[in-house]
Amino acid sequence: MRHDSGDPSLPAPPAWMRWLPVLYVAGVLLIEPVTPVQWPVSFVLIALPLVTAFAHPPAAVAVATALAIGLELLLAGTPCCAGRSVGYIWERHYVAAYVCTALVGALGAILAAHRIRRERTLANVRFVAEIAQRVLLRPVPHRIGNLLLESFYLSAAAEARIGGDLFEAVPTPYGVRLLIGDVRGKGLLAVETAAAMLGAFREAAHDEPDLRALVERVDISMARRADRLGGTELGERFVTAVFAEIPEDERIVRVLNCGHPPPLLIRPGEVHELDEGQPGPPLNLGMLVGDPYRVDTYPFGPGDQLLLYTDGVTETRNPAGSFYPLLQRLRSWGPMPPPELLERLHQDLLDYSHDQLQDDTAALTAFLLPEGTAETAGGGQDSRSP
């Protein structure tokens, strides 16, 4: 959408804001004829340049300034029922209004130029953040073998489209391996930690035949990175995560939970958590806690769908302070294909919170196609995957 400044990279202001100067002038012209001569409403035209500066470039502010001065001259010299005459044009109060309008117009032009520079800077920051997110959180393949996959990421801040939530899906000789995680904290350190974890997972997922060994290798990588960073927050640089493995030739899913909200298994008429009640410690805390990581195995057949999500989903609140009822929502919706499920979840989170998310949210889902469906599409990875 094109901005009034002529820069297509800048978002256009709301329509009501663009039309506000016109409405402002119309209001003055409607009120002026019915006001007594002691109340020269035309003086409020001094503010017209500032009203214009909210949504228009400096050139438009200059035009609005000239228009305001012209209207002030016209209204000061137009006879009407209030008894005004041409003699008011050069009356000192009116002359002061002309001068003030010109000064306000100059200030309005400066304000408009500054606003456009800030908007351009913000647009550039958003663009860089979006590119960084695409590099960090590459879109998952829409299909790997007999699995349909979908993901979404939703930032809590409109100005920032990247954070510490992460997800990935990797086809390996041992099956499709899934990851979703949430880095403690915010800012650049959280983004760097997420990038380091994704890099370690993408590398180790192809090498480690055992899911527990994969997680331990990622944990070692995260601990090594924390040691290099040093500082006083070493024990706080942890990541909660869920690792899942769906073998191609078995109707099971292996899950290893590292202090993260448990994944959900969605079947026709059934939605429940895959939670044995003994999640492992978050990554980079395993050595401190001493608890071993444990792999849990669950049945996962054709038509089943696995939903992994970050705590930003369940910690979303409505204006009354109630948490988002994820299980109840999923049970009421019934089974859906992955794209429709995440689109519904995405929009429902925004509606539930009234567009006031408290935390970043991410979700990843995998749907096992019925027997014979994979072959009709070639049985391979979706061509849109990176």
C-alpha cells in the first residue's frame, strides 16, 4: 500500500486520518457563519498545518498552510450576518493569526518530515527483522513423505517480528524429527540462543540415531555456548523444548519433553496431552538438575495429528484475565487439516486477546496421511520446502 509521501515501503495511514484536514476545514466553514463577531472561529485554522502533518508529507503541509491563511483572509473580509467587514482583514488580531499560521505551518512541515523519517526507519527495521526471521525460522516443508506439516509464528509486539520461540522439521534416515522451543528472555540474546539451538538441532538430527542422544548433543552445544558467553546469567540461559520423532515405517511417535508444555494428539473425537508427568529439565539445565532425559513412545496412526506449541498459546489472556482454553477449543473445532487448524488457532488467539498478546507464540503440527495417500503425490518432500 502506497504512503502519501510517495514511498511504497511505508504503510499508508488510516483513511480517516488522511481526510482529517478536509473535515477540519469543513467544520470551520460550517460554524463560522453562525458565530458572533466576538468569536472569530476562523482563528482555529491556525492548527490546520499540524492536523495535516499527522498523515501527509511536508509539501501537503505547505499547501494546507497557504489554504489556512487564504481562508482566514477570506473569512475576515467577507460580510455576513455577524456584521464583519473588509476592515477586519488587517486588524491586529487577524494579522497575528496569519503570522501564527505561517509559523505553525513551518513547524508542521518539520514534524511531517521527521515523522516520515521515523516511519522509514521503522519500516526498515521491520524488514530486517522479517528477513532475519525467515533465515532463522525457515518455513517447514508442507509435506514430507506421508506427513503434512504446517507452522506459524505470532509476535506479541507489532514492531518486532522475531523473538525466542523456535520450531523446525527435518527429514532424516530415522524419520521426521520435529522441534519446538522457547528461549528464556527476550531481545538479541534470545534470538542468538534460538539460532544456536536450531543450528545444533539441524546438524545433529541427521547424525544421531537415538532421540535421547540427539537431545543430549543439543544440550552440550547449548551449554558450550553459554560458557563462551560468560556473565552472571549463565544459569538463566535455558531453553524449554519438545523433540518428537515420527518413524516412516512405524505407527508411533517418540517424544522427549525438556520442561515444555506437552504436545497434543488430535484424533476424531479425541484431543489429549502426550504427558507422562515426568518431563526432563530444560536444555542447559540438565547438568545442574541431574535428571536424565526420557523418551516416551505413543501410538500415532493414519489420521492422527500432533500439535506442538509454545507457552505463549496457553498463556494468552482475555481482557478479564482468563487463560486461553486450548484443549476446549480444539475439542470444539474437531479434526482439521494442518493449514486450517493453525489458521483457526492463529485468528482465535488474536480474537481471544483482543489483539493484545502477552507473549510470542509459535505452533507446529504434523498430520499422518491415511494409507495410500502419500503415493498419489509422489511420496516425497513438498517442492515448496527450503
